[in-house]
Amino acid sequence: MGRLTGSLLVLCLMVLGTGARAGSLSESGICARCHETEAGLAADAGGHAPFVDCFSCHDDRRPGHFGHGHRTIPTTCLTHHTVDVDGHPARTPPRKPAALRRNCLSCHDPHGSTNAHLIRTTIRTRGKLRPIDFHDAGGAVPGGFVDPVNPGHGLCEVCHKKTKFYLANGHGDPHFTDDCALCHDHTVAFAPVVTPTNCVVCHADEAAKLAKPGLHNTNFSGNCVTCHAEVNPAPGPGHRAIPACSSCHDPSDASAHAPPETGPMPCTLCHDVHGSDNIELVREVVHTTPGVDRAVAFSNRNGKADGSFVSVSAPGTGVGEPCHTTTNPYRNDGSGSAHYTTPCYPCHTHGRGFAKP
């Protein structure tokens, strides 16, 4: 009897002490007396977020009383997370708040995790708990979205049964190995989206060229949408428009070259719109009208000089020579009659298609 009385006294003191401190947010560590697992996660992994404690999410339903249901469990994540997020996979009609919360909690532990972004260390899928090691390291890298060492075990793989890529069984078609989040947006149920920051994933060659010095680099680098308007929001062939050069360039200033034997030629025969090591976006390799690819170096406008319109050391390779087969001077085989050695463009203007003055 004395032992029972002592135990009741200790319990009463604990409850009274707890009630005296329950109103202070800084004292929410008291929750650990009953909720050891959740409090342990918060202590070991940093919790949900800085300055967020138990009382931030769990309102007191019965002040001064403790036990089952004495505090609320949020029915939605949207009371704090105001960004419009759709669950994964997407549903039509969209999930209601409570269903969306359950969907969020299938991957995220709100109390804390040793993984990045509160990703659970185990995810239940097809009735089994699958261990997850995720440290936001990237795409197909250890600690990333895809496990290159043990295919099928990465965060983005364990649930996939019907995708074309990165299936839970370790199979799938070849796919990009960059960070999945570059293209798959959390706010739209990880559907692929196109933004100015992820064009490089599919168009790496064009992005590398656009990084080279030049007017297009100065005006458009990192902003592909300036020229390429959206045709289809989903990525894939034809999802963006390819504009005509005349949409920006006045034809009176830059008209296409149109020799009588070939007719008008596209600007892109000589120019690479994304960039080049040559000046004026002139291609480093030009597919000539005779059907042969010719390397071109164009670094100055001096006229007859190496790296200019007409080459001195390698006749026939200047930017004004590779296509010429019937002109009198400066043919692509290095032959031709004597001609001026000054810059070509004062007489052969681009606005007139380089025609004779």
C-alpha cells in the first residue's frame, strides 16, 4: 500500500509539473516522456525544421490533461506548406487535403529523418518496407534519387512498376543520370516540366555553344524561352518553336546569300545560332553547296588574311571561299583571278546577300 501511494504521488508530481510547463513552446521536450520515437527523431535528425517544435503542429485539445487524443494531429500539410503541391502520382480529381497528407507521409516523416528533405529511411511499397538512403546527392549517384550500385533501390525507383525508366526491379530503358528534380517538379506530382534552367539536360550541345562569347550569349544565355516559344508544355520533339531569323533580324541588314546556281540559302548554312568559336556565329564547319564539309576559321574581318574572308596560308579555306566554284576570284580550290585584298563586306554587303555591287 505504501509503495502504491508513493507511485501515485510521483505520478501526480509529474503531471502537475508537466501542466505547469505545457504552455511554454520552449518546453515541448516534455512530449518525449510518452512519444520517445518521435522526440528521438527530432533530437537525432534535427526535427521537422528550425524553430518548429511539437506545439507548432499539435494544438492542445484538453489543456492540463494528458492521454490519447489530448493534442491534435494535423489533417493537412497545407496549414504550413502553402506551396501548391500535388501528390505522387497525380490524381484526377486532385486529392483532398486529408488524402494529400497521407500521400505526403508515405515518403516523408514529419518528425525528422537522417535522410534529406525528411525522406523516410524506409518506405512501404507493395507490402514491404524498403530501406532508403537519400542525401540529395544528385541523380544516378550513391545517396541520390537513383541507386547506380543497387538498381531499383533508389528513392525514385522503389515504387516504380510501370515507368519506362528506373523500375523497382532494376530494369528500364536508358535515361538521363542528372538530378531528377531538374525536370520532375514536386509541385506537379513530379511530372516533367520545361524551364529555362533545365533545357541543358536534353540540349547539352546547344547550351555549351551558347556559353561561348557572342551576341546571342550576351542576350539569351540561360534564357532559351526568348527565342523558343512553348508549343507543348510536355518535353519531347516539337515542344518548343524554332523561330525564323527574320523574327529578330531585319532582312535589309542580313539577307540570305542567294547565288544564281543555288538560289537562296538558309542562314544556318553558315551561322550556328547557339554559338561558335568563330566571330559572327559563323560555323566552325560549313556544309558547302558542293556537298562537302569544310572547316572554317573566322577570327577577323581584315580581308585577305589568315582567319578572315580569304586565307593566305591555305587558299580556299577562308570564310568567303569554301562554296565558291564558279566565281572568278577566290575559289574553294585556291584558284581564281587576282582580286582585292581588303575586307569583302564594304562591297559585298550582307544586306544584299553578298551580291556583286
